[in-house]
Amino acid sequence: MSGFKWLDQNAEKALASLLLAAIVVLISSNVIMRYVMNASLSWGEELTLWLFVWFVWIGVSYAFHTGNHVRITVLRDLLGNRAMLIVDAVVAVLVLGFLALLTIECVKLIRMPVVASQSSVVLGLPIPILYSSAPVGASLSAIRVVQHLLRTLRLIAQTKA
């Protein structure tokens, strides 16, 4: 398996797993320190929050990759196979438009001087690092939606009208 294929199949899963493991270690350490040593990590909660925000956005992309987002399919399920595929393609195009708009607006927000100059209270990290989780997650999601759209268009071409 080539490196690119491995990344395509496992990138979000591996990254989300690392982020979740770090969150669990940080929270567990802080709980143990609080109740056993009567002290806690002053920066643990803030770092956990940052890791969780990144985890959520990577998870959004992973859900697009696996097709596990919640969706309402009552009307779609009433359609024939070809019509269902066409509806899936239209929805994918609409989602892609939303993700593109989200990415553009998030980048505009991050580039605003008031945001670009901020840093976190405890860690002192630049806030744009936290905010960049949204456009990164939306961009990764857009890649997954394009992959789904291409598969759907191939299936539409294969089915008879």
C-alpha cells in the first residue's frame, strides 16, 4: 500500500486517535493530581479544550469519509436507485458549497487583526492556531465530499435512466 493511499484511508482516523489519547491522558493526569497530590496542572484544561476542538473538526472529516453523518432520508428512500443517486449528488454539491464558504469565512476571521493578535490566557499560544481548526477540518471534509461525489457520479453514469 502506497503512502498516499494509506493517508487517504487512515489520516483522519490516526490523527483523531492521537488527539483523543492525548485528551484522555491530560484529563486523567489532572484528576489523579487533584485527588492524590492535591494539585493540578494549570494549563491542562486549556490544552484539553484546544485538543478537543481540533478533535471535533478532524472527526467531522472522518465522518464524511466513512459516510456516518446523521441524515434524514425519508424522502430520499422513496425514490428509485438512479433518483436517489442524483439526490445524493445534489446534496454533495450543496455541502461542498457550504464547506467552501465556511473555509473562506474562517480564513477571513483568522486574518482579522483583532484575532491574529490574540493569544490564549494560560498557554500563551496564538488564537489563530485554535481557530484554524475550522478551515482545516472543512477543507479535509471538502476533499472527502468530492471523493463521495465522484463515486456517486460514476454510479449515476452506470445506472440506466
